[in-house]
Amino acid sequence: MRVCVVFVMEDQALTAGHVDTTRRSAVRGAGLLAVGLLLAALGACREEEQGRELHFQKGTYKGQADTPLGEEAANNLRRRASHQRAP
């Protein structure tokens, strides 16, 4: 009888240890997930993205004006475009 009780007690101890290890792993995994999400959220707040326009008006360009092309650059573009025309 004593041998049977020892085996049962050892089995319960092993099972309890397994449950504790599983719970600890789950808590550790949840903690790592929370830290990862926090770092991802903070990484999205870059300095150069702060204060930029978020609401756009359709058909309105608010960027810097284009610099006009010189005559030589315009001729080069026309020549290149002429090669792309269908015969």
C-alpha cells in the first residue's frame, strides 16, 4: 500500500509541476506579446510623421510647386516620347 501511495503522490507532483510550467509559459508569452505590441505602437510615431496633413481635399495639391523644365530638357522628353508612339 505504501508503494502505491508514493507513486500517486509522485504522479500528482509531476502533474502539478507541468501545470505550473505551462501557466508560467503562457504568462511569459502574453508578456512578450504585450511588449512587442507596445514597441510596434511606439515605432509608428516617427518624428517626421508628426504634424503632417491627414485630411486631404480632392483635386488640390498642397506640395511644393514644380520647377519649370528648360527648353533642352523639354526637347529631350519630346524626342523620347516620340519613340513610344504607335505607328
